[in-house]
Amino acid sequence: MQAKLLTPQVVKEALSELPGWIIVEGHRLEKKFSFPDFSSALAFVNTVAETAEHMQHHPEIHLAWGKVKIQIWTHSAGGITQKDLDFAAKLQPRQKLD
């Protein structure tokens, strides 16, 4: 069963409860996290990976020194679904934003 795409209005309303998350290119969620060093950023990525495995929903993760960018969307649905919002909520709150 394919996940149901959410309407832009539903996503926008949900993001009011998820500080720092934005909609990118109209079909995915994104948030940037800042850390004091590479080790802290990597530790966060490992936490995200554990969450992804638990939820069986795997985000795109960009790791750099002191920075992590997470992008989430449901590939099979071609956009944002409830599962994406649920995943984003699991990462709230973590670190200060860029």
C-alpha cells in the first residue's frame, strides 16, 4: 500500500509544530543542525540512523564539520507523507539551527 501524499496546507500546519523544518522544492522536508565539532555532528547522525532503522524510513543525510542537513520525503509517494512528519518529530528538539 502506497503512502498518501499530504496536501501543502496540511504540511504547512504541521511544520508550525516542528521548528526549523522547511519545505524544499515543494516535495521534501529539510532541517539544518549545528554542532560544536565533527564528533558531535557524527554522533547525531548515528542517532538519526538508529531512528531511521527503527522506523524503516531513511532520510538523506549530509554531514560536514559541525553541520548536519537532513532531508526527508517518501520516495514511493513522490513527496511528503505522514511518515515524514513523524520522522521529523522524532528529531525535535535536538540542536540549535544554522
